[in-house]
Amino acid sequence: LVVGAGTDDPESWAALVDLAERLVVPVVQESFGARAGFPQDHRLFAGVLPADRPRLREKLAPYDAILVVGASVFRQSPYAEGRFTSPETRIAVVGDHPDEVHRSPAELAVIAPPAAVCRLLAERLPRREAALPEPYRPPPAPDPPAAGEPMRAGHVLAALAERLPRDAVVVEEAPVDRPELHDRLLAREPLGFLSAAMGGLGFALAGATGVRMALPERPVVAVVGDGSALYGIQALWSAAQYRAGVLFVILSNGGYAIMDRLAERHGAPGPWPGFDVDIAGLARAQGCDARRITEHAALLEALDEVVPELAGREEPLLLDVAIAPTATFAP
């Protein structure tokens, strides 16, 4: 089963859980999805599809039949030649977005509400007797950085994963670190993960503010790259003015790392020009409380203080966390 943003609601999650358990099959999340289509702490969750065709073919090679629900077949970036799967693999797609369904290369395409289709399939398909697939296991938390060494994105994401409550909404706009975010910050309830389909820059600060205003009972955390944040930094004024209690976590590596990685793929000279911007200062200038964090211990102390009060927090807070650039990019 491949799931996507089109099944991010309680009814679809319940129907998909019933179907997956009946068939005893792994469930993977579409690549570059805007929302999570299945509970990612479920025993049958198997991670996120890679976004390039060679690794996609490798991931899907063991399967002779694939049912895609609430997602396209398949979202990929950057473009690469070749098929999505082996020629023998049979693909069916179910969704209520006609354009996505029509352009999906599938043997069977059904335009219908995903929850209703999955519920009927779970009722009518025979129960399959099979061994459970290998469970998905998030990577272990990295060791704290040694004295004098910078933090990495993994230190920040692991610290959040250990502390965020089950109903937290994570709004993501950190392209280079998105794969590790998927690995560590699992969506455990509908709307647990929000992003821009296929990526995008400039929406997360404003988007997280709006989500918090719409769902004041849920903790909202935005994980944003420093380059991404600068596309919509003025949204912090709105967060402060409307008292939207978002925790903004800025992964500040001092440059457009995504551009470095993409340039490397095409043999272009690098690095992309970096920048030195006081994001915490920009936040405070707009009335949003902010802290610059350069030490791992200070990060843990700040999260231990803030995370327990997120559900009831009425003022935004920005943590500008200095990290080393991520060395690799494999969405």
C-alpha cells in the first residue's frame, strides 16, 4: 500500500488500518507528500518512498501488486529516465482528485472517496495469512556533539522526537533535512505532518501560524531552514499580533544547502552564496520572542521548558538553532 495526502483524515486512517491488517502488507508514504496518509507509529508502517526513480524501483521491487491510495503514481524529483517499477508490477490507484488519478500510470484507476473504497475492500477481501513485514524503526538518536563541534539537524530532530506530544502538528519547510525529519518525527494522528507537495519555500511560518489559529487545542511546531524562513519572515509579525503560540524551530546552517546539493548533481561549481542573517533578531523586531541557540545543552533546556506548555501557549517563540550544513541530500 502506498498512501498520501488524500487520506489524511480519521476515517481514511481507520479504513486503511483495517485493510492493511487484513492483507498483512507494508504501508509506505508517498514521497514529497503534503500530509501523512497513515498512522506512522503503526506496526505496518514502512517509511517514506524515495523521490528518485532508481531508489524507487529498488524499494518497490519485492512487490508484484501495489495499491496507491490518496496519492499520485508517483511523485518524483528530480527527473530521471526509466520506469517507476518493473514491467511485471501491477498498479491500482484510488483517489478523489481526478487530475491526479488520470495522469497516474496504473492498470486500474478508481475516482472515489478513498475511505469508502478502503472500507469496502477491508470487508470483502479474504484475510491473508502471512508473516508480518519487518517493522519500521526510527534511527537512534545521535550522540551529543563533542566539545567544540556544531550540532547537526539530527540532534535537533531527535530532541523534538523525544519530547513532542502525540497530537503535535509538525509543519515542515527544511528541504535538505526533510528525509531525516520523516525518519524521526512520525505523524501519529491526522494532521500530524504538513508540508508543501513537491516542496516549496516561504509558506511554513505563515502556514504554521494559520494552523495554530485554526487548531488552538493542538501543539504546532514549524521546522524550517534558515533560507526558507527568509522567504516569508514577515509572517512572524502576524504570529505575534494574533498570539498564535507556535514553536518555530529554525535550522540555521548559514546557506542555501539545497542549492549546493542540486548544483552538485549537475556538476555546477559551488558553493551557492551563503548568508549571515540574525533571524532571532528579525523575529524580535516583529514582536516575536526569539532565542539564538548554539549549544546542544541549551537546545535541550529550551525544549524541556517550552514543549510541555505548547498546547496552552498563547505567544509564539522562535528558536534560531545553529547547525552544520547537511552533507548529503537524498529525498
